[in-house]
Amino acid sequence: MMQLMGEIIQFKKPKAKDKHKGKTLCRNGFHKWEPLKDKPFDVKQGKLVTVLRCIRCGITRTETR
């Protein structure tokens, strides 16, 4: 009589991508800021103002120095 072998299930460690699916960096406050080229600099009240945009989610913010 011939026996059939069962299927082998591999237990792999889940990848970080799969483990954290749905939790984006931007949602947790880790944006990737890049200065806008359209409006590079604007002088307002004697301070230098730079407009920044997040590459991942598209949120803009201004930074004064």
C-alpha cells in the first residue's frame, strides 16, 4: 500500500512590510520633507520662509529661520 505525503507548511518570520501594513510613517509623524521648487523662498517680516512638502503624503508646511 502506498502512502501519500501531506503538504508541508513553512513557518516563516513575517516581513516588516507585511507586519506593519496599514501603518504608514507619515501617520506616525515621520514625514520626509522636501523644499518646494515653485516657491523657493519668501521674505516675510524680516525672516526667511521656506515652504516644505512631504514626498510621501503631500502635506505642506512652512518653516521660518
